Amino acid sequence: MELTFSNSISSTLCISPRAAFSGCGCRVTSIRCINESQRENQMIVSITGATGFIGKRLVRRLHADNHQVRVLTRSRNNARAIFPAKEFPGVVIADESEWKDYIQGSTAVVNLAGMPISTRWSPEIKKEIKQSRIKVTSKVVQLINNTSSEIRPKVLISATAVGYYGTSETQVFDEKSPSGSDYLAEVCREWEASALKVNKDVRLALIRIGVVLGKDGGALAKMIPIFMMFAGGPLGSGKQWFSWIHVDDLVNLIYEALSNPSYKGVINATAPNPVRMGEMCEHLGSVIGRPSWLPVPDIALKAVLGEGASVVLEGQKVLPTKAQELGFPFKYRYVKDALKSIMTTQ
């Protein structure tokens, strides 16, 4: 049983026992007790992409703060393995056929679904990268729009990416900058266009996410093996910009956007101090105790990632102008501090 106590004297609500099913098919009953003030502030959040690198951390944060979480998935078994009922009592796992029922009555929807781009691109993979984002976003928007106003979510947080701006070694981009002309910019434009079709009464925040740094996933999981093979040198020329964000800051930004009405429109999710790839690799080498002198040649990356190597060989300098105007408190403003935190965390 999980009990939450308040320092003040207040009435406490015990939500009636909720039935769930564990991975073994056993019926599990849990009781979560929250006080009245917590109940008033409690959100009901439906999340696509909840089993991914970012989504898992967002679910944990919301659950730890006693919000109700609804995981919108295409694989119930996979989702339940990641969020077992014993550890995540009250978290609802909803198959795609049930999304409509659980989006209804939600306070907000967070849309993080999409096939990872840090893989070897083929024509089929490129098509799936785009369609995986557009199809899920369009479906979520349609379900929100078809819900009556009384039970319609008030907020949609929809992920997109800084690839929207294209690439450049000299330009600086913020939320007002135009879109680029390459493949990833095209993906992001269509991705965002799908989200923009949501009902105008729904507050929409489009989070343009940079390169996410964190342990056991994200960009570092792909970069470190290549980095180690080549004595820790920069990837490619080292001159390309690397607009990054620590996964904890990203989760905190999404969390804030859920409840803060000022978070709307496009918001760049990047740290305030982007670096060039050479500097990023120098700091990474220092943190993991590897020299940083032998560059990883373009041809080696292209052999592994094909056209997808453009994700690390090309970049853009993106600033989080809107987040800073809103006063968002970045915990990790400098990449060296972020890398130290990540690589020393058990």
C-alpha cells in the first residue's frame, strides 16, 4: 500500500482499490491514498511513446508525484514489462483500440511516439521515420477533436525536433527561424502540421527537441562505442554544431508545460549553451578518461549509419529563447556538467 501524508491537517481520499494485471496475468489490487489538496492538483496524463527513452522517465516523474498516468501503447506486453503493476500501481496500459476511451477525460496528452532516427537509413526506413510520427500524431489529434468539450483534454504537448531548422555551421536558430530544406526538416514540418490541426480550445505546445543526453539511451548510447573505437576524437569535422539537452531538463520542461498555461506554441528544448562537436567530444573524452585526438572519419560513420550519419555529421546552433523568456530553470546549462552527471550516475 502506498500512503501519502500531508504536514497539515486535511481530509484524505483513498481511491477505491484498482484492479490491474501484472506481466504474469495475476490480478493485482492497489490502494493509493492522496490528501484533498493533492487531489485538486492531480493531473490525468495520457502518453504516447511512453516506453521510449524520454517517455519512461516522464511516466516515473508523474507517477512519483501522484498524477494519474495512462500509457497509450501498441504493445501491452512490452508496456507492462516496463511498467509492472507492482511498481507502478494505478498506471493504466491502453492498447491502441482503447486510446479513445482513455484520452477522454484526460487533463492532457503528451505525444512522444516516433521511430528513432539514429539508425541506418534506407528508403523504407526513411518512410517509416516520417509515417510513424505523422500517423500517431494525426490519430491523437483526431481522437482529441472527436471528444466532447466536457471531457476533452485541455492540453496537448507534442514532440518535434530541432531538425526543423535544417543544418548550418554559421547560422543561429530560435523559435522564430524558418524551416530548412532537407529530409529531417520536411519530416518536422509535416509532424508539426499534424499537431496544429488540434481543436483551438486545446493549448498546444510543440517541443522542438535537441540531442538528448542521458544514461542508457539517447545519443550517447550510439556515440560512445564509435567514440571509443577511434581514441575519443571528434565525429566528422568537429565543426558541426551540437544542440543538446540533458534528459532530466527535458522531462522537467515537459512537466512544466503540462500545467503552466504560458507554455504554448513552439518551444525549443535545448540547453542554453550549444557547442561544436569537437568541444563536445573533448569534454566526453575528459569525463570517461579517453584522449580526444583521432577524429572519427565521415566514411566510418556512413558505413554504420548510411545517410542517417547526417544526424551527427551535420548540425545546427539552436537557442532555447522561449524557455528562457518563460524562466525555465535549466539544471544543466553546460555540456561538461551534463556529461559528468550522466557518466558518474550509477
